[in-house]
Amino acid sequence: MTTLFYKAFSAITSSLLKLIFSLIVLYCTSSLASEKSAGLQLTFTGLVPNSGYIMGSFYHLEEDFKTGKNGFSQIREPVLSDTLAITVSDLPDAPIIFVSYQDLNDNQALDTNLFGVPTEPYAFSNNAKGRFGPPKFSDMLFTPSMTNEMTIHYSHTSD
């Protein structure tokens, strides 16, 4: 009877140890898969002083950028001078883009004229520029772990 009990106890203990080991491995691999960058220092230049807010969002996918949906780590910071520096943390360590504008009238939308040309200052990661529209998605892409700081110059409609 003692031998039977010992074998059953050993089997349960062995199974339990395997389960615990598997859970530890699963936890470690999921932590690595969702690794975040330390932080990205963004410095904005060319701002209209004492006017509105910097509004911005990060995107993984080109389709999301084009539709303006599924942006993450949105920012909204008041503009007090012609430059602004902020740190954004918890960004994914994967290729992303950053899109922003200076909301001069605090309506939380990029204002445009009749032809769709922005009437408020705007900017993209890597200071990417477009011709007759937004820049190419590939020109805006960067990886936070490889870029710990970025200076973004704002474009105005007169630029």
C-alpha cells in the first residue's frame, strides 16, 4: 500500500513540477514577445508659441494611418513656446510611425482648407515630407529601440 501511495505521489509531483516549469517558460517568452522600448524623447520645433496643443498618435499599420484608426500612445500637450520636449514610454519595439499636428483652436481635429490642405502646423516621424499628400509610410517608419530621440520640425502651409 505504501509503495502504491509513493508511486501515485511521485507521479503527481512530477506532473506538477512539469506544469510549473511550463508556466515559467510561458511567462518568460510572453514577456519577451511584448518587450517595450525604454522611451522616446520627442522634441518639436517650429511651433506657434502659446497656441493650442500638440496632438499626436503612433501607428503600426499603413491602413490604420490612412484611416486614422487604431492609433496608440496618443499625446496631447499644451504648447507654451516654439519648442516642446516630451518623453513617450511603453512604445512597442517594432517599426512604427508618428503623426502629429498643432491644434491651434483646440477643436481636436486638423483643420484644412477647401482643397484639403492643412491650415494648422503638422509633422511626421523622420520629418518625412509628402508631395501632394502625406509622405510615404516607409519614409516615416522607425523602431523605438534604435531611435531613443527624435526632433520633429513642424510644417506650416506657407512652408
